[in-house]
Amino acid sequence: MRKKLLLLSFLVFNLVAVAQSINVNTTTYTVPQLVKEKLFNLAPGQSSNSCTGSISNITWSTGTNFGSTNGIGYFTNTNPNFPLSAGVILSTGSVVTTSSIVGAQGPNNDIQSNGDNSWVGDTQLENVILAATGNAMNSKNATILEFDFVPLTNTMSFDFVFASEEYGTYQCTFSDAFAFFLTNVTAGTPATNLALVPSTTTPISVVTVRNQLYNASCTSANQQYFGNYYQLPQGLNPANAPTNFNGNTVVMTASSSVIPNNTYHLKLVIADRSDTAYDSAVFLGAGSFNFPILTGGYGGTGFYVADGTAICYGGSRTVSAESTPTPGAVYSWSVGGNPIPNSNSNNYTITQPGVYTANITTGTNTQSSCPFTVEFLPPMPIGTPTDLTNPTSNPIFNFTGNLNTILNGNSSNDYEVNFHHTLADAQNVANPISNFSNYTGYDGEVIYVSIQDLVSGASCIETRSFILHLNTVAITPTTPPDLTELDDSSNDGIAPFNLTPQTSIVLGSYDPTLYTVTYYTSLSDATAGTNPITVLNPFDGINNQEIYVRVTENALPTNFGTTSFTLFVIANPVVTLSASSTTICSYQNTVITATVNNPGNYNYTWTVPTGVTNPGNVSSFPTNIAGNYSVIVTDTTTGGVSVPAFIDIVVNTPPTPITPTAYHVCDDNTDGYATFTLSTKDAEITGGNTNYTVTYHVTQPAADAGTPVLPNSYSNNIANSQTVYVRVVDNTTGCYATTTLQLVVDQKPQVTTSSAGVCIGNNATVSTTVSPAGTYNYVWTYPAGASDPGNVSTFTTSVAGTYTVVATNTTTGCSSNATPVTVTIYPLPVVVTPNPMTMCSNGSSNQAIFNLPLNDSAITNGASGLTVTYYNSQADADAETNAITPSNA
């Protein structure tokens, strides 16, 4: 915080990895604008106001006056590592960085050594340094800002930070310098340098304010005023430096008493020493040039919560318009622009927040202070203690409960609480009671409490009080909570309880060394103090049993109080298991379901047979594996656990039918349909197992359903071949299996016979043709005198008559109808040997043409129906080959 008339340090916290650098501008404002608008906060165009006074005769000199760099500029800053947010910079080098010049802006990555020998120094600065140190300065590159001002109050001050490239390497032996020369022109007094190490006459420089951490060649000097150093490894990272200087001081305040209405001249000057290398700068805080009223050791611009100068809640603070009242002056004060009645003294005691102004009238001249803001701290977030009551027999009090009440959840590191015998002691935090947790008090004694605020920095104190009472107080035990325990597996409504933890609850704030707690099963026993429960752990309690508690004052046994609580025994859940069917076939599923006796939320833990995947936390699940299943349920609300419930699942194996051979029936009428006696196949399908029942069905679904059933005498409805479905049921288990039966209508053989009549003495050939093709057996019926032709389809015979044949298919067994065939034997014709034929030769060939048919009638003796054929040989005649054509004979 700021303080009048003192150069004060500001604690600046270094923040890691903050890379913002200051911004410097040399073109937006003229130097007169920098003085009036930025340093004094005057409105544009103003040279005075009723708060600040008047500013005039502004002059300046820097490198640009000598053909070198500009050492005056306006800066702004957002880097918390640099303590000023804006203001004016005066440098011995360049305040801005260009393509060829290294300026004041951060980061600290180059050495600033700007300016040349044509840029002169300052004699007045050299003289004050010589007088203060005994060492000649021989200054170079001086930047100077000067102006006149007429104050309206009796103090003035402004904030500044000094920075230099000489920190570190040259802080032990070499130093640039600066000074703030204040001269009372009206009085003609000598100039005074305000740029001094606080409480000394030593000018500020890198030699007089330094920290040996950054150069061990010399010891520290006034190191409390040194701020940050930006070189590794000892200092901060230069890449994060807000300026391009190696180090800087903390914010300090230059201040002085002044005489209202006198003209003063202020010269601000900084210069290099001996050479133009390693520049330095002074940063002047924007708006910090002010002429405050006197505020009893506090800054004159106001009292703020943020800087720890706010007034304590309920407190006050006295301020003065002048350090010494002006004879004949008339004083008045205003708040928020409104005059304060009866505020006609140099001093005014502030009791309310607001914006205040002091007004001083001397004759016809009235001057006003700058308005200053006053903030009050809010009330401390503390509680109000309660009066404490103890029985007369026990005057020992413990204030700890009230301590916690007062702290109200806050830390004792933030608020210091003390107990006192008097209000005055509490207000001054004097003579605190040390044994507050074991304090012997008397009836009606008032205990005062001091609460110190350690948070705001304002050291505020608030007080509280409470009264100690000693009397016979009716004992009011705290009603403890009801107790709940789970029943055991018997579920008999009785469970062991531990009553011991109830004791501290029942006592509450009562001292267990002064009061006794006993337990009873009836109110009458508790009231009489008889038949107490002797065993508190375990106590076998019954569901809904009321337990009565008596709290007795040891020093006064007739003073007691009672309360009660209830025991609840929570029954364990009871679970039963059921199944949609406990006996199933292997192709079926059954659903096992766990049913709990009461609705609720339960976890289910199953034990299942080998080969079954555990279903997890479910109340039901399907299975088709035999074995014993069990479940335990846990009530997720009460924690109760059931005894296991069991169920056995029996899984029967279905029958194993034999797929029968095809059932063949012969077709009587060749239409592809026949009648089948289905039960004929029963024994083949069951393998002779009489415990099986066989039914026949037209489809597989019908076989699975067992209905509809085909009649035993069944005619196929698909020509020639049909598949029917067979259901075989095990009469013991009811399980079934299916297979198929192929019904085949075999075609009846159709026989075609053939035979030719032959002449007697020859054999006739009898042949048969059977359809369909296949292998057949033949049975012949033959006429008397003929031999049995046997199992042949073709044979020869010389016996005339009717033969019949039955052909039987050796595969299907189907037989044809008896098919007849007639064999005819013709007698030989009666032949007459004709007379020889004689013809004349046709020449030398000895040949003639004979007309052989002329002999036909003679040969046949005139019989009809005979054909005569002529041959050249007996053999050809017998074979009926090579017949002679009659016309060619």
C-alpha cells in the first residue's frame, strides 16, 4: 500500500512463463501530453484543475536533440511481473526497438547500448552524485523532463521503477544514475533530490539497490527494494522478461511536503555514467502524480479492500486536509459531491463508504483535494456464540464449541479467536484466557471474544460475548437413531445388537465423566432406574423392540432424563426355485425362476451344473442341461442374504428310431396308387421296443406336433412314391424322435407273349416280353404232353396247345396276370412226285427253259392252300433258301 511522505516498496510476485512484454509508443502523445494527461491525469487540453493545481513550462531533452535515439515514450503493460500498468519511460538509450536499434521492450535478449558521444550528460545530476558518493560521474546520454506546477495541497508524490542493463555484471562497481530535483521557485530554496533509497540520503542506482544472488562479488544493498532479475541460471528466464533490461527495482514512491499555491519546478533526469554502454531507464507510473490529503499514515488516494487499506467493518478513520491547519482557513468536507453537515474542521472522521473531498477556503480562495474513495471491509463471516449452561455441581466450562461456532467453518489461520474477561481486553486482544477448554466459571459470568481478521491485511478486530450459567438443568438426552440388524438364517426376528455406540450420541454435549447412561427394556424401569440391561454388546433384541435410555447426573442422581430408540430386525429374504418343467427332453428348454418372498431389489448368485454357463445376476434363465441348480439372493437395500434354494432338472434322452426300409406295395391297376398297412413297419422302426408308440404323419411339422395322425390303412396321395413322417414316442419319458418312411407303389408287370405255328416235326418258339424292365421269375402252365419249360421267358416246344405264364419281379415281388400263348402244329402236305419234264435244247449249250409251275397241280394233287417252291438241291429245299424263280427256270 502507499504511504504519505515515504518511499514504499511493493511486493511483486514473480509469475512463471508469462511472456508478455511492455509496449512503448513515441508518436501518439507529445511530451506535454505525457506530462499532463498521463502523469497528472488531466483532461486533454487542460493544464490545471481544482484537484491537481496547474502545470506549465514543460521542457525536455533526449537523444533526438543531438541526432541520436529517442529516450522518452509512453508505455503500457499487461505482464504481472512488471509492477506498473502504464506510464512514461525515460531512458539513456532508445525506448523503442527498430530493425537496427535494440529498445526497451522485452524480452531481455539483447544488450541495450544506444546513444553516442554527441548526446551529452547533465551537470546537476553529476554534482548530486559527486556530493553523495564522492565519485565523479562524467555523465553521458542524459534524458531530462522538466515542468513547473502549483499544488493546491501540502503534499505531492508519484510512483516509479528503476531498471538497468548494469544489474548483475556491473552492479558492484559501476552505475548509471537518475534524480528527481524538486525546487520551490516561490521560496527560492535549493533543489531537493526525491530519488533516494527510503529513509536515507542515498541516491538510487544499481550499486545502492542490489541483490548479491546475481553477483557474489559484493554484498547486497537495500535488497528489499530490488524486484526481478532476468538472467539464468540465478534469475528468471529472460525470454519471459517484460523489458529488455537485466533487472529492475520494486515500485517506489517519491513524495514531498509542498506549500499550497507556491510554484515548484520538478526536473526528472537519468544518464549513463562515463560511457554510452549498458543503458538504464526510469518508469513513471501513469496517474501517480497526486497531491493527497493526509490520512493518518495511509495513502492519500483512498482506502481500498484490494490494497489492504479499507476500513474495518463498523470502524472509522480520521483524515486531515492539512498536516498543520492554516490559520483562518475554513474547512468543509463532502461525500459523493454532497456537503457533509458540521464538517468544519481540518480533521474528519469517516464512518461510511463513499467518495470524499476536502475543501479549504482562505479568504476568497477555495481549493479542493482530489476526490478519494473509501471502502469498508464487509463483516467477518463469523458466527455468534451461545450462552453455556452447566449444572451447579460442575462449573467447568469448555469454550471449544463456541470457538467452532464463531469460526463458522473458517480456518483459524484466517481468523484468530481469543477469549477475555473484559470488553476492553477483547478490543485490544489483551490478557486472553488460556484454559478456555477447561475454564472454571461462575453463574452469570460474561466472556468476551476477540476475532482478528488475518485475511484482509487490515488487522480488523470484532468482538462477541456470551454468558456462563450454573443451575440445575433438566437433562435432555439426545435421541439416538434406531438400530437395525439382519436376522440370521433362522429368520426368527431376534438378532444381536451393539448398544454401546448409542451412549456418546445420547450424551451429546454432556460430559461423560459427569453423567451416566443406562439402558432398559421398559420405560418404568428407566424411570425407576431398575433392571438395567447389563450386557450392551451383544444384546439380543427383538424386531420392533423399544429400548429406553436414562442419563443420570452423577452428582445429583435424582436429576435424569430419558429417551428411547427402536430395534429393528430385518428378515433375510426367502427364495424358492421353480421351473417351467423339472423334467424335459434333451431337445427342450426349461426356464428356472427364483421367487423372493418380498418385493425388493436383489442380487442373485447361482450355482449350476458342470457344462452350464452361469447366468449371472438374473432371477430366471433357460437351460436344457440336467443337474442340480441352486441360488442365493442378497437384498441390496438391507444386505440380507437368503439360504440357498435348490432344484433338480431331469433331462431325458429321446428314443432312437430305426429308419425303416421302403414300404413296397404292388399296383393292382397301374394307376400309381395303393393301400399301405403302416403298422407293418412298427417293429422295424422301434427295433422291437414295446415301450415305444409309433404314429405316421404326412408332414414333419405334423410329426413334431403329433397330429394329425395318418390312419393305419393309408393310400398314398402322391403317385408311385411318397414320404411319410414317423413319430416315435417313449411311453415312459414322453420324449419323441422322428424318422421317415418311403411308401413305394411298385408297377404290376405287363406280359406280352408271341408264338408262330409250325409244321409237324418242327419246334415252335414261345417268347415273352415283360414291362417294366427288370429281373423276373416265370411260372408256366402247359398242355398235356408238353414238358415244363421252367423259369424262362422263351422256350421251344413241339406240343401244340395253350401255355400260360406269370412273371414275378424279383425286386418288388409283384406278379403279372396269367398270360396265355397258343402253340399250333400244322400237318405236312401230301405231295405227288411229278413226271419228269422234257424240253428241246436251245443250241449247243445243252440248256432249255422249263416252266416249273406247270407241275404245281400235279405235285399238290390239286389241293388248295398250298404253295410250291422249287430248289436246286434238297438242302436248299429243307432250308427254304435259294428258291428257283419260275420265270427263270
